Amino acid sequence: MIDFHKVEKHYGHFHVLKSIDLHVDEGEVVVVVGPSGSGKSTMLRCINRLETITSGGLTVNGVAVNDKKTDINKVRRDIGMVFQHFNLYPHKKVIDNITLAPVKVLGVSKTEAEKTAMYYLEKVGIADKAQAYPSQLSGGQQQRVAIARGLAMKPKIMLFDEPTSALDPEMVGEVLDVMRTLAKEGMTMVVVTHEMGFAREVADRVIFMDQGQIVEEAAPEQFFASPREERTRTFLSRVLSH
Amino acid sequence: MDFAGAYSADNLKFLLDGLYVTLIVAFTAIILSFLLGCIIGVVRYAKVPVLSQISFVFVELIRNLPLLLIIFFMRFALPEVGIKLGLMTAAIAALTIFEGAMISEIVRGGLTSVDKGQIEAGRSSGLTGVQTLWHIVLPQGLRRMVPPLVSQFISLLKDTSLAVIISLAELMHNAGIIIGHGYNYTIPTLLLVALIYFTVNYLLSVLSKRLETKNA
């Protein structure tokens, strides 16, 4: 479903992504971990072309993302994205945050879009906040709205870019719960996170990145119990020791 | 100081006539310069090729010229190349061009101040660049532009008095005539005119405060 083939990315002299090969199957949950600055967010953002790649091949559903002839807006319809800082539209009510793209991009009627929006708000457990503005919600609630906003486009893939990193600790759980449910329902997910518990429990595969490279990829049991690479072991001992 | 003489019914009516012209010129120019400023601001924000470069030169050129020179240009230079503008049109045109250049920078600044994450959220959901600008960036940017825009509009309203130089019968011009009519009209007339300018502009800023709190 998502295919990286020898993807390279440079920011000027800085080599951000080094020969990335990655394949994500339909229904798979891939969790990407690694130290900050390792390129994991950049890699994620390449999938919907928020970042461009310098060379190599990257296809989503068989469509070359970086081809000039590709209508990127069409590709993006099928890829939901959840950001670290939620990025809800502060001037729109929760419900209007969710209906904007379905109405404007998919051409769904307003009533239909609102019905869908309410369905997903129900699903993430905050249907009562539909008429509120984002600033009236807690961080955890905002992030759940952001997830509902992504889902309302009925995407084939959901991307999560450190979805719990900006949350107060007591709100991390409610967001992870929603993501866990989503994973169980068979959504294809790529998740960049520092939540090792989530990776261990929900991931089909864990990817460890360091200095722009995929250092190791393995099923979570193996990844956490017996990592092959020295760099992975060092990283894990740092993040799991506290 | 001859207050009674200066504030005769005829004089007051004459001042009101001037105020009327001032308000017409100011509000027409406010609307037109806002439109011009929005267009140029958006073109420069979105870095529309060619248009953006032309806009840059235009804004830099106009911003660095005195408004008085632009008014002169409209009134005295254009007729020499066959473009004849009425007094009021010349004043409105000059103000629109000058203030439009200023406002375009306010608009551009307001748009640029909107968090990049907002654009990413819009674009990643499949909205086009134009849709993202219209539904997400512009509404948020506009709110932040209100205070500097109102300052600019107040400047504009006061700058209409510069049209006295081309004998447009606006408030300042009519005040000058009244002052010339009596021995001791200067202070009473100027006090009244000051009060009028102050009141109109103060109302404008009160209105903007309302707008800000409503939108906050």
C-alpha cells in the first residue's frame, strides 16, 4: 500500500533520509520509533508529500507520490493525517473542522457530512463537543477531534506524527485508546511515536530509525525482547529505563 | 476669539459640507484600498509568479513616496498625458494607491502569521492551495489584521486633509476658508474641526475594539 524504494532526501547539505526501503501492507500498523532528529517525522511526511523526496521511488496505492503528473490532492484524500499539535482550525467549531474537507474535497452534502462527523465524534467519545470551539477543549479532546477529522474523509491510510507528544500525561491514554480501536478495525496506520507501550501492544511491525536510516525493523516481541542492532539496544535502554 | 461668529449657521453648514466630502472620499478610499491591499497582499503571500514581483516593485515604490506627491501626480501629471480626473476622483485614486500599498503589507503580514500547521492540516486533507487560503488562512489572518488595519484607516481619514492642496472642498479646505472670513475665527474653527476629526476617528477605533473582542 505504501512503498518506499531507495528514498533519499537532502535539506541542502543535510542528508535527512538515507536509502529508505519500506513497505506497508493494507491493514498493517507500523510504528516508527527513534531519537529526535532521526528523520522519522520527515519520512512520514513524505508519504503525503508534505515533504518532497530528492530521489528514489515512493508509491501510495500504486501512485507515484512525487511524480509531477500526479494530482497530489487526489492522493491525499485517501491519507488522513494527525499532527503533534493537533492543528485544528481555531476559527471553526469542532463539527465544521470535521466537515470542511468532505464538503469541499469530496463534494459531500453538508447534512451528509455532519452525519458522518457526528458518527466519528461519537466514536472518539466527544459527540457532546460538536458545537464547541477547539480552544474550549483539552489537549486530549482536541487530538481526538483531529483523529475524527481525519477519519471523516474515509481514508485508506492514517498517518500519526507524534500524536501524544504535546499532551499532558493524563491525556495520553484517551488518545492511544482511540488509535488502538482504529488499529483493531483494520485501518492501515503509520505511527511515529515515543510511546513504547503502544508500539509493543498495537504494532504489527516496529521500525527503528537513527540518523536518517532504518536501522532495524521487526515484530514488536522480537524488537523489544532481542533487538539485533547495537544502536537499537542503546536507544531502548535509554527510553525504557525510566 | 469670536466663537459666535465662527459658529454661525452658515459656517457650520459649510463645515458639514466639508465633512461630507471628507467622509465620502475616506470611505470610498478605505473600501478600494482594502480591496487593492488584499489582492496585492495575497499575490505576494502566495508568491504568484510575475505578479508577485510586479507587486513588490509597486509597493516599494509607492511606500517610499510622499502621499502629497501622489496626489499632485493624479491631479496635475495625469491630465498632461490625457487622463483627466475630477478633484474627488483624483483624491480617491491617490489615497487608494498609497494606502493600498500600505494595507497590502498588513495583509501579507497577517497571512504569514498564520501557523504553518494550519496549512498542512488543510493541504493534507486534500484541499487545494486556494481552498486552504480561503477557508483556513484568510479568516484567521483577517482577525489579526483588524488592529493595524483600523490604524491605517484612521491615517487614511486624516490624510484626506492633504487634498486641500488640490482645492478639494473637504473639511480642512472649508475650515481654511472660514478662517479667512473673520478676524478671530482661527481658534474656534480649528477647535471645532479638531473635535470633528477626533470624534469620527475615535468612533472608528471603538468600532474596531468591538470587532476584536467579538472575534477573539
